[in-house]
Amino acid sequence: MQTAQLASALHNEARKTLVGQEENLILLLTALLSGGHVLLEGPPGTAKTLMAKTPAQMIQADFRRIQFTPDLMPADVIGTQVFDMKSGEFRLYRRPIFTQILLGDEINLAPAKTQSALLEAMEERQVTIEGQRLPFPEPFFVIAIQNPIEYDGTYPLPETQLDRFLFNIVIGYASRDVETEVLLRYHLGFDAHQLTASGLRPIVSPEALATCWAEIAQVQVEQGILDYIVSIIQATRNSPELLVGASLRAGVAMVLAAIHDRNYVTPDDVKLPARPVLRHRIILRPEAEIEGLNPDIAINRILNRIEVPR
């Protein structure tokens, strides 16, 4: 499959800037090749922004960044109509969302009113300004970043917006060997602000991504796998540990996430991305949180209870 070759090329190229985080990198590339959005979550200084900028550098597409702040308004994200005194007409002033790859940095610093400006864009690949429908060029890929340990001056993302992310990728602290390698790279001149200097180059065109999407659509998913995914999704809604279970969109996301470099899907392909697909789509009961439960543990328990198809 061309998708497999392209994924391998992207993975090898990304290693020029990223050290470790192999599983998270694979998830990020999977989302890119399947047309999904990604929410990166982790403490400061864990290369979240670098992980977001790396695939943008490897794709021959327009890239823009929005720094979310408490005073950011929806019009600052999508744009507005501005009256031109010379012509006597209103003109559309487009803001950074009109791009192909959008990095939303520290997205939870903006209030829900501003975050909602992304709802239509992420779901329908368009925005509507003054009744005018404005579609985006393909691909349209959103990578949002938030810091989960910062509470002052932050706003939780609305559930409807969280549901629009294919993956919630949690980035933790690196191992000792990885941190040593990162320090060595910086000592030898690596600059995260100058990725081209590290040899990172664009190797993928929007046309190639469209070909990948067409290939993914042709992958056969057997009825047993579909039943397995539905069983997992419905189990989240019936779990005594969860207040809110996953939506139907989560099932669609699991199908996309399970497709790899072959023309069929196995149960293991479903189980591997289950946590990043589901962890932001479920809500724990307060008593479960008090007992020390987290979304990943709850998801693992559900997976262990569901019979795996043979």
C-alpha cells in the first residue's frame, strides 16, 4: 500500500527532530493519514509543540499557528467582515483558521466561546461568516495542545469539541536515555525553532494524502471486528465506573485508528489505539475518581471484559 510506504517515510523523517515517543508519533501520523484531528496533552517542556510542528514541516501544505489566550475572540480565529471605506463595501478578513494544518497552542487558555469557533471547522472543514459558507482546502488538520497540570486561568474544552478529536495523545516525561540524547542534540546545535536546519524536509503533498484516504476507504473490515468495536463503545455507556460513555463518533474513530499497512483489521489493531481514542470521550464517576481510577484504567477494564473475536 502507498499509505504504508508514506507512513514509513514520514516516521523516518520525523526522527531527525523527535527522540523517543515512538508510540505517540505513530498515533500522530495515523491521524494525519486518516484525516483526523489530534489533541496533545502533557506537562510543559515535553516537546508537544515540537511534535506538532514536525509533521507540518514534512507536508507541502500551508501551516499556521494560533496562540490561544483568555482575551482571544472567535473573530480572531475565523475572521469577520470589515467595511472598506474606499470601496464602500464589506470585505472578508480571513484569520489563521484558513489554512491546511492548524496548530492551536494552549487551547485551554481560551474560554468556551472562543473554543467553539473550531466546532464547525473541525467537523465540516468549513466556517460560516455572516451566512457565507467558506470551505477549507484539503487537507485540514488540527493539532491542539493543552497543559493538564495548569488550572489557573484555564477553561475545560467542551465535550462536543473533545469528541471531534480522533486521538487524545498524552505525552509524559521521557526516559533517562531519551533525555540524555535530547541534551546531546541541543549541545551539538539542534534548534527547535529552526527545523529545516536539522535536515527536516517536506516529503508529502496534499495529493498524496488524498490517495492515502482513498486507500484507507478500501480496507476491508469484517463484521466480527465491527461488532467488537460496537461492544466496546456500548460497554463504556454501561460501565458502573463511568458517568458518560463514548459516542457513535468514537466507534467511527476506532475504525479509522485500527487501519494500518494492510488490507484487513485484527482485534489487536482495535485494542492498541483504544485509550487515545476513548480517554477524552468518557467521564468518570466522582466516586471512581476518589478511588484513584483514571480513564486509561477504566478503558483497560472494559477491554478485558469484552470477548475478543477469533
